[in-house]
Amino acid sequence: MPRISAPTVAEHRAAQQRALLDAARDLLAESSAEGTAEIPGFAEVAARAGLARSSMYQYFKSRQHLLDALIEDSFPRWSARVELEMVAAGAADRRVLAYVRANLDLVADGEHAIASAISSIAPRERINETSAAMHRQLVAPLTAALAELGASDPVATAELINAVVHAATRQIEAGADVGSVQARAAELIEPYVTLAASGSRAGNITP
């Protein structure tokens, strides 16, 4: 990997830190796939990023500090990507389907495996706190879309949709074809949101 360069010192440092975090994520995913998830060593991370080992110490004081950085980096990016795809989808019924699709795309991309690996080696109290905050952030736009569709209990309906997502996640991680799993999940959820959207539009028509 070529030496990182950037127009400013701040951009250069940000690019180096990003490269180191990405390298650490890759190494963590690999160790998890082998059944031995562990915080990667500084030498391994630096070598994978194509940087000097000393570069690690400019950003991380210890392997525990690196783990904390991975938590802060990995969990928010999940909810941010889901929300971005929901916003791009437009109408409320499309946003609900985008929520399902985006979550399963992330699973297929390996994000869930990385999150699971982090959860397996991080302090339980920290993970519980972070996971709870992530869940609240992740489910908020889904609940809002369901409320817009007129769901009688948006929170409970969101839980049911997440149950479908979790089941689909297990199928993907067991080796099922991603597109097929996404199609089956949509078959379950799309009739509801389509009907709800029709009722919502009808209710907004002034006689």
C-alpha cells in the first residue's frame, strides 16, 4: 500500500487513522472467522495498513484503546448507513423496506460479523450500553416511518419487523443467498406497508 498523503496535516492524520481502523477491522473479522476473535496486535495492524508500527502509537495508547476506537467507529456507521438509505427511499412505505434491505446488505458486507466479534471481546457493560444506544438510534427512523403509515403501535410493529430482519440475518450468515433472503423478507413486509400506505393516502384526501 502506498504511503498516505493529503493536502493538510489534519487530513493526512485522518487518512492514516482510517487506514489503521480499516486494517484492524479486517484482522478482527479474519480472526473471528477462524473462531478466535481477538484484538489485533499493533504490528499486525500497521503492517496490514502499510504503515510503520510507530504510527499506531500516534492514535492508540494500547490494544484496549484500539478496541474502544473500533466500538466507536463500527456501531454508529451501521445506523448511519441504514438511515441514509431510508432517507433516499422517499415515502414511508419505501423507507420501511429500505430499512430491511439496508440492514441485510450490511450483514452481507460483513458488518454484523465484525460487530459480533467486537461484542465477544469487549467488556459486557460497555457493549450493553453501546448496543442499547445503537438500537435506539437505528429503530427511531423505522418507528417514525411506521407512525407516518398509521401503525396503531409503531414501536411494537418495529419490533416485529426487526424479528424478521434478525431471522434473515441468521439465514445469510448460515450461507443463504442474500438476494433470495431479502426477497423473502420483502414478501413478508411489503404487503403490510403497501396497504398501510394506501390507507394513509386515502385518509389524507379531503372529501
